[in-house]
Amino acid sequence: MDQTLKEKHANGVTKEKAMEFGLPKHWENCPKIGKIIQGIFLPFKTPLSDAYDDLLEDATKFYPQEIFDNTFEGSKDGAKVKLWINLSYTERYYGWKAVTTNDCQYVHIPLRGHKETPSEEETKKFIGIVNDFVKEHPNDIIAVHCTHGFNRTGFLIASYLIQTMKWNVEKAVKEFAEARPNGIYKEDYLKDLFQRFDSSFNPDNNLSFEAPGLPVWHNIIDGISEMGLEDKPKPNPRFNNANIRGVHFIDDPEKQEALLKHLQKLLQPFSSMDLEASNEFSGSQPILVDKQNICLLSSHPYKVTWKAYGTRYLIYIKGENEIYAFDRDNNVFQLPLKFPKKDSLDEHVSETIIEADMVTEKNIVNERIWYNNKMFIFDIIIHEGEEIGKESYQKRYFAINQFLTSPRSQAIKKRLTEKEPIYVFRKTVYNINKSQFILGPEFRETTKHVDSLIFQPSEEPYTCESSTNLLEWNPKSSVTKEFLMEYIEKNGMKQEQQKPKVWYNRVPRNNDSKMG
């Protein structure tokens, strides 16, 4: 049962972060604590640290210490809360030191929740922890909570009663409901319990009893606006600052955090810092060209592309219908896109991470105005679980077309995919002697969204944070456009001449410019 506790979660979040996160949805009116179950379990909703105090009235504040200061009916003589199990996916609601300073062991089993019931592995882990504890502390209490203390909490406590105490499913469910009215109220959780532990259950049939449905407290609007802290709800962020059909903002904080943590875990091999601890945007970061680093353009192989007037995103292709875009503020959006597999267009790419620019182009023809939403993929970090970001940019550039844009184009030609609200392209890169061309009127007229220049080192692996070799030139740079162009003209092609291989010296036309 030993678990290494992360020091960064010891004291919870700051007041500023708590105000940014806000309260868990439907938390304020949710009952705090249930009754003791079989002398073992105390179910309750997640407490909040005092960092959240400004969001709450005194009557609705609920600190971890209340669990230790109260006595509970149904507990054994001399019983104390000696084990605390947090089933919420996040640890931002309070710090674990609020638990361990009470001579109580803290265990975190992060469960995603929502439509995702605890897995068999997570259930087995919970039951194993409880069994070990009960053997050593037969008279003491295990405090168990998720966000609201109902569905995930009820599912695992019921699983223990069924597996260890040999109860039938209906009895276990009703026992939890008596201790924590209405009990497990999500029908999919109830059905999963029956399907997992009752061999006679037919998932096509109704339950033997009626699921309680949403409790009354779930439908009560939390009172933050009534307290005068907000005049009106803060609007949701918008993807690319536009209303694009089929794009959905992930407004559930636990799902958002689950996706972000998973993204950070996948990208950690490409970073020297702790991505989860920093909680900063995990994408690559160019630095401005200056008179000290401009020499890199002659000493290292580089390609050049344009920086778009638009928004940059890290995009996690988890699987079909699960494509998520992360902006610089770690807002998460679900995108209505398809990425068919290269050799099997009826299957979908999964476990893939890319970087892309999103731009919205305004078009006017004969007084008719319309907008095109375009995604330009400029890097691929992970493909189908393979860390392709450790390869040179040359290989990554080819991989974008090979694994993503080309299969999309084939699927569109064969009418295997429906029309989508976002056009997807590979972002074209050029030899650096094309820098003047990119900033010129002809290119700006056709591309319409050129902001500045990005100089991409062509033989280096991907790096999450700021890279001293990934360079950007814009009018704010300390070197002028004239100085930059003169330097490139004199020195920029030396690295090309030293390298006999040329991998995309031409201006790409087909796979880069087609809708794909």
C-alpha cells in the first residue's frame, strides 16, 4: 500500500489557481458526508482547501479537517480515520498534508469518472488496499471520496462488498444508497456492476430496480453569481477565436485535467523540465533571432517557413472521434476530424501528437464573403505510440505527409470521409534562401496569413520547451530584415553546399496544397 506522494501536491493549489479553476461543478449543494458502511467505509465528497474560500459562503465550506474532527454513527469503539482514499482524478482540491498530519495514510487512485467506470484493474487495486488495511486496522475507518462521493465511490465500495463480503450486487448497491442517498445514480455504473459481478445479468434488459436518476442537489445552480463575485458566467474559450461547426470546448475540469496529464506524460521524454509541475504549454518555443545567434543559420542546416497570423495548438489524436487540441492556456477542444491509417483507410490513427497552426481566411468574391478554417501541421512528435520526435526534422517532415495528410487525401478522393469544417495541410518548409520570397508580396498574396519567419533546424530532434536553435524573426527582433536577408544571402547557403543530400529543395505543391 506504500505510495510515493508528490511534494508538489502536499499543500494544494494557491488562491490564485483556485480562483482560476473555480469550484467543481454541482459541488456546492452536494451533501458533504454519508454514514459509516459496515464499520469500515466513510463516503464523502471531496473537501476543498481554504484557497477556495472566496468562492464559498461559510455554510458551504468543507475542509479535510472536518473528517477527523467528527464522530460518526456506525463506527466501532475507538475508531479513527486511518486511511484516506482520493478517487478524484485531480489533486488540486486540497493538499495531502492536510490528511497525513492527522496520522492518517493518504492514497490517490485517480479515476477519470464521467462515462468511464473504474476498470477491473483499478477495482482490484482498491479492494487489495482495503483488505490490507482491514487486516492491520480492523476497528478503524477508511474515508473514501471522489468529486461528489457517489458514483465512483459507490462503485468501488459496492465492489468490495460483493467481492470480499460475498454480497449480491443489489444488496451492495442498496447498502451504499442507505449510507449516501441517492447512492449510485448513474445507470451505466449500475449496469457495469451487474455485468461484472452477476453472471445472470443480461445487459439488454432493464435493471431489476429503477436507477435513482440525478439527485435534487445536482440540478441546483451553484451560488457564486448570487454572492456578487461574478455578474455573469465567464464565456468558454473558443477554438481559434471562432465558432467552428463540430468543435467542442471540454468544459469538465476533471476530463480536461485527465487529458492534459496524459499529454504531458507522453511528451515528458522530449523535455528537461517536469511538464506536469510547470503546467505550461508543452509545445516547442522559438527564440528571436539576434546578432549573437544569427550565426547558427550558417553553421547548422536550417529550413524556413512562415509563422502564421493564427493560433498554435498541440493536437493529441487519441483515436477516432477523440482528437483534442490544446492551446497555450491548456484549454482543450475536441475536433471533428478524421485521420485514416496509411495502409488501412477504414482504420483510424491513434496515440499520435502533432503541432499545428490554425488560421481563418476571409474570402471575398463578387461581394460574397466566406471563411475557410485551415490547419497547417508543421511537426509530428509521436505517431502510433512511436516517439518519432527523436528523429531529425527531415524524417518528421516526411512523416507528416506519409502518415497524416496523404492518407486523408486518399480517403477524401475515395469519399470515405465526410466533408469537414477544417481543411488540413502539411505546412510547407523551404531552403533558407527562400526567406525573402516568403516575406514578399507574391507569397503574402497567396498565403494571406504570413506574420514572420521560423527557422527550423533540420537535423535536430523535437524539444518541448524553448530551444536555442529554433529561431524566429519578426519585426520586433533586434536584427533588421535587411540585415537578416544580407546575412542569409552571404552565409545561409553554406550549410546547403556542405550537405549533398537535398530532401525538399523544391517548393512542394501537391500534398501540401491539397485539402487533405
